[in-house]
Amino acid sequence: MALIEVRGLTKLYRMGDSVVRALDGVDLTIERGEFVAITGASGSGKSTMMHLLGCLDRPTRGTYRLDNRDVSALGDAELAEVRNKLIGFVFQTFNLINRTTAEENVAVPLFYARRTNTRAPAARALERVGLAPRARHMPNELSGGERQRVAIARAIVNDPVLLLADEPTGNLDSRTGEQIMEIFRNLNAQGVTVVMVTHEPDIAQQARRIVHMKDGRILSDRPATEIAAERSKPAAIPVARAAPPAADAPVEVAAPAAGPAASDGPRARAPGTLAALACSLVGPALYIACTATLYALAQKYQLQDMNPQRVPGAVMAVASVASLGFLLGLVAGVVTILLANGVLRRIREAPEPLAGRRRARGAQVLGWLTVLAPIVLFTLNILGIGRR
């Protein structure tokens, strides 16, 4: 029994006074376990087709049966249920939540399905895409390929019958894109039905079947092996000249391999990291300087008596300034905490990975120590602990 049956599918959009026919009477059948690529130029209707197959929109005319159920006329609530239980989505831009870990991102569909046990299924999904060791990392701590793997794990965590991928390699370099396609091939080998929209012929060729669209209609629907055989025929005619390109091929393929390393190279430092570090050192420096000053004055002038008649006025002034230094150190500690928190927030919310998390954490710890140290010492002094 077919998983997808589309008959006469039509989608019209009104643009002012004109009507755009995005899909024009499309017929399509996809069996369970197939790996289908939908290709076409911009405006060919492939994205509209993806939206309708994913139950993100309803057709103007025609029928769409998914898993032997007519979903073309369902209401919004019913479509949402179908999307959650039967369909997994993988998008070009990953669409991850920056403030949650990889594992928590994967578990999002489980929350919508009101599942109580979310950690175990999310961990299994991450393991299926080879990302179990990165489960606790935030999205901005992952490379582009790793973020797409998280998106794939999120798409399969509910064990959907259909996996839809919209330009899944569009934001990735060629080597990382090949790794993502290998994951799709493995999932398909495990029985997952995959439908992928792409404009890249090399990516489409890795599916088992290629549906080419133009002007809202299906122009061709053929096995990928048949298309590959046709493309290879002209190159096979000149036998004598085929050897040099084959020898050079590894060199051309190896050249882009430096791309991923460059893309995952040194990260930009989060703004404010150095300021937080510098400020974290100000408080302890003030405490040390003021403590040393007061200790030296106390040893020489016996400031503990606090008798202005016995202590020179200049000395009392220096002692007062040194005492004020403790207050300034406390303020520096508070400022350090605020700066460090700001840096960590920017790292969490940044669309790309940023460096500086460890420095910001260190500054944050120093800030809290700077704030708490005088409070603890003052409290102990009030309670009389440590007095001789």
C-alpha cells in the first residue's frame, strides 16, 4: 500500500488581481520505504509541494492521502496531530532553540505529543545520527553539520512514517553535506520514507527516485540510476581520455575538504569577554592593596585605638581612603558579575559559535568571590568569631 497518494493536487495563490497557479493538477504516488528527491528551478512548485505533503497547508483542489487517510480537507487541529505523529521535518536553517541543549531540542516534538518520558527517546535519536556525545551542548557550541544532525534527530524522535527534508544541505559545505546525506541514506535503509526538496543535481542523485517539476507540474519522474546512466554515457565514449580526469579527480575532491576545517576553525570572541576578565581582577587587587595599607598603618600608628589626637591627620585620611577601597572592590565585583552574565547570554543567543565561555565563567566566579568575601568577613567580625 502506498504511503502517499496525490491526485489532481492544485494550489492557487491570489496576488492582487492575478492568480498564481503554484501547483497544477499534480499526480504522485510514493511507496513506503522510498527515497525521493523533488527538484526544479525556483518557482517550479517544489516548495509548495513540500508544504502540502507536510500538511503545513491545504490544497485548493485535489486529494492527498497519507498513510491511507485523506488529509486534504482536515482542520488545523487535526493537521497538527498528523504532523506531530506521522511526519518529521528537516529544514535548511536548522530551526533550533538557541537557549536549550541538543537533547532538549530533540525532545520538543515529544512535549507536543504530551509524552512524559522524553530523555530516553531523545538520547536514542541523537545516537542514531551519531551525536550522542554532544547531547548536553548548546546549538552555538556545535558546527553547522552537527546542528543539522540535531535537526534530523528531532525529526525522527517520534518515529514518523514520513521524513521531509527541505534543502537539508543548502547551508553546508560539500563535505558536511555528504555526511548529512549519508545519514539520510542510513535512515532510509532502516525503512524510513524520505522525501527531499533540493535544487542541487548532485544531492538529488543520491536519492533512489527523482521527480523534476516545472511550472507547477511534474515534468519527469524517473529512477536516479536511470538518470545517472544517461549522464555517464557521453563521458564513456572517449576511452583514451577518460584516464587523466580519473587520476585528477581525487585532487579536485580533496581541495574543498579544507572548507569544513576552516568553517570550524577559531571562533570569534564574544563581545565583553576581556572587559569582564579585567574587571574581575580589579576587586581582588583593591582588597589586597587596601588590606596591606591598613595593616602597615596599624602596625606603625596603632590605628585600632582610633584616637585622632594620637594619629596624624594625613594617616587617618589614608586609612579612610583605604577603607573606601573595600567598597569600590565590592562594586567591582557586582559589575564583574553583570558583565560576565551578559557575555554568557550573548554566547547562548548567538547564531554562530562564539569563544569566551570559560573566561566568562572564570570572571563570574571571581566576581562572586569578590562580593561575598567582605560580607563574610564583616559578618564574622560582628559575631566576634576569630577575635583574640
